[in-house]
Amino acid sequence: MGLPNKDEVEGKFDQAKGAVKENVGDAIGDRDMEAEGAADRAKGNLQEGYGEVKHKVGDAIKDVGDAIRR
């Protein structure tokens, strides 16, 4: 697998952002911030997964193209 694509990177960023919000929200007793962080993490997980699928499909297409050229 090569470099991560945009969706994978943004997904990781949202996961990290969500974890920070959750922890800060928990520390200061702000349940809304905590819930927002959980939502950001969930969104990040989905986006990263979508990016991984795109990456795998792209790799598979490249492999097929390489096989045809032989």
C-alpha cells in the first residue's frame, strides 16, 4: 500500500480531533463537547474506512492493468 489518500488522512485527523474533544469535554464536565468529540471520531472512522476501500480498489485496478500489459 502506498501513501494514504485524502480521505484516509482527513479521517485520521477527525479521529484525533474527536478524541481531544472527548477528553477535554470529560475533564471539564461538558457533555455536549464530549458527544461532539464522539461524533467526530465516528465520522473519522467512516471516512478513513472509505479511503482505505478507495485505496484498495485503486490498487486492484492497477494490478489488473499491470497483468494485462504482461
